[in-house]
Amino acid sequence: MTAPLSAGIVAAVLFAAVLHAAWNAIAHAIPDRLIGFVLIQLASAVVALPMVLAAPVPAAPAWPWLLASVAVHVVYIVLLMRGYQLGHFSQVYPLTRGASPLLVAGGAALIIGEVPGPIALLGVVIISVGLGTLLFAGGVPGRAQLPAITAALLTGVSIAAYTTIDGIGVRAAGSTVGYAGWLFLLMGPAIPLVAVVMRGRKLLAQLRPHRTIGLTGGLLSVGAYGLVLWAQTRGALAPVAALRESSVVIAAVIGVVRFGEPFGRWRVISSILVAAGVILVSV
């Protein structure tokens, strides 16, 4: 059984959740989803460069995990972008995040034998259930929403995959900053290169109106995941993953304030369940 998370780790991951919800809201707020993700990825790659130069190179055992994570992250970004193209923020985001904590718990147990204690595991389950209830925040999904829901669920699987991979890889790296820097530097160019092929010379003009908010989203993305990687070197993967997904409650508030979505009873229920789960994984 793993030890409970310390107060410092809990605080760091909850702050990462705030940053994560913010950059996802930015990605959704830019009408042209491809443009939004291009700017976010470019910013994250630029920020990664000084990290790579300043930090130790990850140890050799970490590189297979790092390269696998880069590939999974690219798939994740494509799926997330597709989900935001097809569905509403208030339903796509909770689905993408809600499935991953339980999948991470299973992956960590199978691959590295890391099993949370019964109280922490209960907290993980409660957080996942709480996140899942947000699926109904915009009403019962109909057949027209199935493509968005499918994209969101596949995104959740990819999140669980890269979370588990990175949890193992960053522990083997010997440097959280070095691992994070190389991760963002290697995956950053993928979506921009696709956009160049798709949009050609029109791309620069399309990027210009959104450059400030999009680049801000990239900075928040690096900060959010960097904190999570640091936490994964000091705590069990499943509770850290569950805590990070409390970002969904923060995103629900953003949905109300920024996108004019009603808060409603499902978000109240979800907030209560997630808060209870956070308490359990940190005791």
C-alpha cells in the first residue's frame, strides 16, 4: 500500500488543476480549434527549450517512456481537439478527465505494483464518479452527441496512458525539469507542422488575432503538467491523477462565468463528490 499524499503535494496538484482548467478553457474559447492548439503547442515548445538547456538530460532508462509519452500526447491532443470541435465544453471536458483516474489506478497496479490504500482508492473512485456526473450537466446526451462523447472517452484513455507512462518515466529520469522539458520540446512541433500542411501561407494570418491568449494557454499547460510530473515523483500515481482531475469542477465554474452555461444540480453534486474524494486521497 502507498503512503498518503502530503499537504504540499495536494496543494501543488490542486494548483495544477486550476492551471489545467484554464488552458483547456482557452483552447475551447478560440473558435478555430486548430489555431488554438497550434499556439498552445508552440508556446510550450518555446518554454521547454530553456528547461532542456538548464536541466540534466534524463537518464537512459527514462527515454523509452519519454518517447512513448510524446507519441501518446500527440494522439491525445488530436482527440481533444476533435472533441472540442464536436461537443460542448461542459460535457467533453468532464468525460475526458473522468475516466482516467481509475484507469491510472489499474495501470499503476498492474505495471509497477503500486496500489493505493483503501481510503485513497475510495477517494479515487468518488472523484471519478463525481466527474462522471458532469456528463449530465447539459442534459441527457442524445444520439447527435455520440461522436463528441466517443472522442472524449478515447481522450480519457489516452490521458490515462500518458499519465501512467510519465509517472514511470519521470521517476527514472533523475530530473523532473529535464523530463518535462524534453517532453514538451519533442511533442510541441507536431500539431504546428500539421497546420502548416493544412493551411499553408494562410496560417500566420490566422494565428495573429489569437496569439496572446493562445500563447498564454501554452504557458499554463507547461506549468500545469510540470507540477503533476513533480508530484508523481513524490506520491502514488492514482491519487495524484485523481486530484489533478478536480480541474473539472474548476472548469464547470469557468463554463458558467465564461461560456454562460448554467451551474445546475449536477455540478453541485459533482463538486461535493470531488471535494469528498480530495479529502480522502489526502488523509
